[in-house]
Amino acid sequence: MIGRSSLACVSTLLLLSWAALVPLQAQGHEEEYDDPDPWTGFEDVGIGPDSATVVRFLAALAASDPVVCQLAVRSVGNNWNWDGDEKGALGADVGELAAHEALSHRVTDPRALARLSESLGDQKPCLRRAAARMLGNSEQAEAVSLLRAALRSADPRMREAGALGLADAEDPAAFHDLTRALEDPESSVARMAAHALGELEDARAVKPLAQLLRAKDAKTRATAAHALGDIEDIRAVEALTPLVRDPDPLVRVAAIEALGDIEDYRAGRSLTDALGDKDLTVRRAAARALGDVEYRDAAGALAQAIDDRDPVVRRLAAEALGEQDGVKRAPPRLVAALKDSDPILATIAAKALGEIGDTTAVPALAAAYTSPDPHLRFAVIEALADMDDHRVNVTLALARKDRDRIVRHSAAEALKDREDDED
């Protein structure tokens, strides 16, 4: 029997893992470098779980709801070196916190690693994945050896788990094992090996992954395409481009996203054609990818896509127009989007017009400043701020007295910068 405290440990691990992720997500929006940390390189890495703790954890996962189990697996590796700040808020007891403290550190105990290795062939997929990810994130050479051995097992379940663990380990030593696994008779193993090669980001994998794009299984083709996008090597463009017209929309989306990641202009024609795809997810992917790929003939197709029946496609198309360095004249449909009933599209259009910098859009932007939406007014001021046109000053002067504090500040800064430039 699994005790209630063991099951509670799984839930506690999930809650603390998600709490630990919040500051990590916020860090991506900082506008300056962090102060140097005197402890850098000398942090207390803590003591990872011993074999008994690992056994209890896996047993608790086995007894838990499948959804809870999968969520726990996803949290593996996301909160190493948790400092326990949330213990009071969650009201967890001492036993739960001790288990979580250990499980929040990488597994280094050889006996614990061996226990995890034994679970790679478990009948329950969730347990196999948990064991694989804990081994992969352990950063132990022994763990990599165990995962590579699993990849050579006669049991396809172990081979798949081994590939998953190696994806987390990202150890170059496993490269040849993984490329051989692309030819595994079990498609699930081949897919996981392809995913792992994408995580390695080794350009040597481009050729074998490109060959996998011809697999009969659509999921396998899609996984290979995603892996090539992770590697971001332009040599994959020729192999990926035909998949933009694949019969399966899952594959088309994967190929388009990969081409967007690679950012090679040769994919431009296929991506613009995909804006007319009958599948909504494909059109969205194409509009997003064209924001990353410089293609001089994309402007017309993107402007037309602003009339798409899907709001997200319209917004992504307007955004992508602003990302195209070759666009010097504001497309009329983008200018008209300033009056669109969708306030988000109108705001994106204002920002895109500012990035294009075409001064013929100044009157339309000035008119859009009368909007009651402060987000649109702010985007208008930001767009006008960098335009070399004296008419801009009238709107900026009005905006300096805007009822919204952020808009007022932006206008004042813009006017000051323009005055400094004139001096």
C-alpha cells in the first residue's frame, strides 16, 4: 500500500515545481543585466534522492491518477536547487518537504540510478518517462551509459525510454546510438530518437533526419521536421520544403515551423503559398514563420492574409509585415487595419507601420490616436516617434497630455528625443 503522505508528495512536488517556474519566466523580460552573484559557481547543489526515496516516489506515481502522473513527469528537471521558500504557504509537513527537497536535486546516488534504470521497462508509460527524465537530468556519466544500454534493449518500451532520457541528457556521446535508432522498426522509438537528435542540435544529424522525412507514419515525419528545426541548419531547407504540401496538416505545420526556425529565404515561396491552406493551424504557422523569414515577395500575401477569416492569422500577418525588412511602403490593407474592430489587430498594425517607417501612414496613425484604447494610442505614439515627418509633432504634443500615464510618458520622451536631434 502507498501511504497518503507518499501520494501527497507527488502533489507537493507539482505545486512547488510550478511555483518555482514563475520567476524563471519573468526573467526573459528584464531590460538590463543582473548584478553579479558572488556565489556563482559555488552554489550548494544539495543532496539528491537516495534509492529509497526514488522507490517511494515511483510507487506514488504508479498509484496516482494518470493525469497527475504525467504532470509530475513534465516537472522533472524544472526546479533543481529549489530553496524551499514556498514551504510555509503550502503548509506541507516535514516528511513531504524532506522528500521534495531531495527530489528537487539531481539524482547522483548509484543505487538510485540503478532503481531508475529498472523502471525504464515498466508497463506504465508514465513511470518509464519519469525514470528516463530523472536519469537524463542527472548529469551523471553512469546515467548516460544506462540510457544508451536501454536504447539497445530488445524491449521497445525500454528503447523509447532510453531515447527520451538521452534527449534530456543532451550528451554528444549518444549521437551514433540515436542515429542508428532512427531505423528502429518501432516508429515510437524512431520518433523519440529524432526528438533527441534535435535536442543535441548536432548538424551531423541533418542527413539522417532528412531521410526520416520520407517515413510512412505522419507523426514520424512531423517529429523529424521539428528536430531539423531545432538544429537550424540551412541544408535541411530543401528536404523540408516539399512537406509544406504534405497530405497531413500535422506534418505541414511541423515543416513550416522548422523552416521558420531556420530562417532561410528559399522557403519564402512555400510559406506564402501556405497562407492559403485550408487548415487553420497551417495558416497560423505560415504567418508566424514569415515573421522570421526574410522574403521580399511576402508582403502581398501577408497583406491579403489580414482579411483571413481567423483573427489570429490576421494578427500574425500584420505582425509579420512589420518584420519584413524589404517592405518600404505600407500596404493599404495594413493601414486600414488601424480601424479594424479587433483592437489587438489595430494595435499590431500600428506597431508594424512604425517598423516599416513609411511616412505616408502618418495621417492614418494620427487619426488612430483618437481611439479610446490606451494600448492602441501607445502603439501609435511609438510608431510616430521614429518617423521623420514634421506632422508627427502635432500628435505627440497632444499625447503629452494624454489621460493615460504610460502614453503621456512615451510622448514626452519622443518629443524630447526629437528636440535633441534637432539641436
